Amino acid sequence: MEPLEIVRAWRRDDPRCVADAKSFWREIGMPDDVAEERAAELCVVAYLDGRLAGVSTARLGDFPPLKGRFAHLRCAVSPAARRKDVAARIIGHTRTVLEAWAADHVQENLLGMVAILQSGELREKQREPIWPIYGIDLTLIGYTPRGEQVRVGWFRHARLD
């Protein structure tokens, strides 16, 4: 496993993290207006050998199928860093960051995180209904109309109405 420097960016407005993420998103073809919007949702950035290897973002909002508020998770990894467990390590760290933040901000009533899997590189991994590796704890709960997996990770402090 290669050494990965993971930096918490959630609600910190760190100029380096934001600039690196925007540059990364431009390199992968994201329009500037979308990158600007995502920068406000930046959660974790990861560096491999001093270069940005991947990022996660989270948008807080309702998730109607589970009747609660969740962090809607996105993760992107540079092509050079794929197949090195970078995405799994980023998501595991993202979960830790968001769960701690949610516990400190109970008024947000954030129950967990939800992700829709869109990467074709995860096909084999998608055969596993639960992902405990690196503390991710994402469980398959269904599929989108387009056949993409929907996974959720409940925070330990979550309580249902």
C-alpha cells in the first residue's frame, strides 16, 4: 500500500485544497461552474507522492427512500492513482470526518452517507453487498432506474423518528 496523505477539507475553506481540487476537476473535464459548486462541498483531498490523487465531496440533503438527511457522497480518483485502494481510503476517511462533524452538529440531523456507484472499475467490488474495508461500511440498499448501485452508511449516532 502506497503512502497516502489525506487532508480534511470539510468546512475548512483551505485555499490549497480548494485550488488543487479545482485544478484536478479541470484536468478530468469538469466545467468551471460545476467545479466552483463542488468546491463548497469538498470533504477530503488525498495526495500520493505530493500530487493530488483524489477528492471526495458531500452535499447534505434529504434522501427520500430512507426518510432522512444524508451526506450525498461523491469521490473521484485520478487515473494514475486508480487500482491502489485510493478511493476506498478516501471514502473511509470521509466517513470518519462526516460522522464526527454530524455528532458535533446534532441540529443537522444527519443520519449517514449515501453514494450512487457510477465507476465501471468497481464492477467486481459491487458483487459484495457490504464494504467494511477501511471503515467505509457502505451497504447495498437498491438500484437507480439506470441500474447503478445505491449504497448507504449509517452513522452510529443515527436515530430514526
